[in-house]
Amino acid sequence: MRRVLGRALDAAEAELKKSEAAEKGVAKEEGFDYSPSGRVLALQKRVLDLRNAAAAVYPGEEGFITHPGEWQERLREWL
């Protein structure tokens, strides 16, 4: 799973870099300050989400904490 996330992250980072460079180039040519477009902002969010997903701990890995369940389930265990 991490390999898939890593490949998706690499692709998203490459697309982000390409889009930012193109937009910065247009801004410089036309003489205005660079402001990221909605596409660049969406790519930045996608990259952040993929980084977080790749760094997350999944079931079966060391450090994974299972959700304790609803309070009713925990109470049933004690009764």
C-alpha cells in the first residue's frame, strides 16, 4: 500500500512542480505577482493528503492503535 501511495505522491508532486513553474512563468512574463490558482491549491492539498496517508500507521504495523469502540461495547466487556 505504501508503494502505491508513494507512486501517487511522486506523480502529484511532479504535476504540482510543473503547474507552479508554468504559472510563475506566466506571472513573470506578464509582470504581475504570482498567486496560485485553484488547480495549484488543489494539488498542494492532494500532496499533503498523500504524505499523511503514506506516513499513517495501518493495521498490522507496529504502533497501530485500534479504536476502543463505542462506550456500550466497552461496558459489555466489563459486565
